Amino acid sequence: MSVEVLYFAWVRERIGLPRERVQTDAATVADLIAELVAREDRYAMAFADLASLRVALDQELASFDAPLAGVREVAFFPPMTGG
């Protein structure tokens, strides 16, 4: 399957891309992260601390164990703070 992966804030800075199309066999978000981390060190740095990351699937907040079946867009970003 092919998904559009978006990176925001420091995740984008560490990876060096705002978005990319990824071909994946991942069943869950966690599986997708494992595939990305295996690519290069920059992905490993970006996903080193999952407690400081959030994920959205097709613009809906989701968990890392959420299934990717039917998903077109995956976005990774730090937690939002209010003010």
C-alpha cells in the first residue's frame, strides 16, 4: 500500500522532509515507524522517543497501534500545547 506521510515541527527538521509517499506493508502505525527507523539514522532520531510524538490518520488523532488499512495520510507531530 502507498501512504502519504507528513512530518511537522522538529520531526520534519530531523528527517529533513515535510512529506513523502511511502510504499509499506505495515499493518499498524507502529509497524510503519519500525520500517522508517530501519531506513536511516535520521528516522531513528526522529522516532527515538514515541512519548513525545502524536500521530493522526487521515487527520484524526490515533494511537500507535491503530491499523493502517484504508488510510491515505499519516501525520507525525509533537504534542500540541495551549496558551
